Amino acid sequence: MPEPIALVDALSTTRAIRRYTDDPIPDADLNRIMWLATRAPSGSNRQGFRFVVLRDGPNAAPARALIREGAQQTWGNKRVKDHYDTGSGARDDSAKARMARTMEHFVEHMHEAPVLIFACSLTGNGDITSGSSIYPAVQNLMLAARALGLGTALTTVHRGRQKEVRELLGIPDSVETAALIPLGWPKGKFGSGMRRPVKEVTYWESWGSKRG
């Protein structure tokens, strides 16, 4: 296991990793990641989040099959809606076409990641404000994984099969499965993804007001 990297380095290089090796994740690493996820702040310290971790238990295979189905459905809808196969997407060398190929591989293989983690909100009930404490916990999890050299991606592709996933894993209807996070050793390298400049996405004192 590599030495953990500095927080600022993790912050600047944590990006969606969509290709993983099949190498197992040691229990010590997984336990450390989950412990760090639970250190996240939450409103009134209620800690209204829970995690369901899938590896190779009795529910893993059917859950992975549902995840693949949900991912295929979600990507299929998005591919049509966002015109991935027309315009620039019709050119094999375009950025849009490359992203389409990346996503195609991801949805066909993400269920094979060594670990899959459902991030669940106890207090959501469809309300983003009351359930928002789940997101600092998710970010902690992803940063902890990055610090240890593991890749993640924040997804919601399972929600097309959320009813079936809930039934299979015994998750109550009152609990929101807010995110699904594949976890594994990355194929390829980490790096800083392309991002809009700070001045383009930051307004000062009022909407649309930018500094020179």
C-alpha cells in the first residue's frame, strides 16, 4: 500500500475513476476508508447516514446484476437525451465520442469493481436539505480512498433499480440510497481533471457579479 498523500493533493486529484483492476482491497484499507467517512460533519451531529458495503457476500451477485441493469438504463437514456451519437459525437476523435466510449465501458463493468458502496440517508425522504449530511460523508469516503491510492466515482445509476435493490438488501423505503460508489485500484493514473476557472463559477456579493 502506498503512503497516504497530503490532503491538498487528494483534493486536487480526486476525480471519477471509471476503470478498475480486479485486485482485492485489504480489509485494513477498507476499514480505514469507512472510518474516515464517518468522521464527516452532520447537522446536530445526528449522523443520519449509513453505508451498505458489497464485496462477495450472498447478496453481492444479484445486487451487482441489478446495478448493471440500472447503469445500462440510465446511460441509454442519457446517451439519447444528450445527443452523444450526433453532432461532434459522431466523430470518433471528438471529446464527446471519447467520453461516450468511457461511459459505455463504465456502465458495462462498474458492477465488477471489488467493492460497491451504497451511501444511504436516514433523513432524506426526497428532501435534499434534510438529507444533505450524506454528501460530506461521501466526499470524506472518496478523499480517503484517493489518499490510499484507490479510485472511486460518485454515481446514482442504481436508482433505476432502487426498488429491487432495497428489497434485496433489506433497505427500508424511508431510507434514500443517495449514491453508489464503486471502489477499486485504478487502471491508469490519477490527475487533475479539466475544470472551469474559479472566476467563471464564482460570483461575489450577488448573482452574476464577478471580480475583474
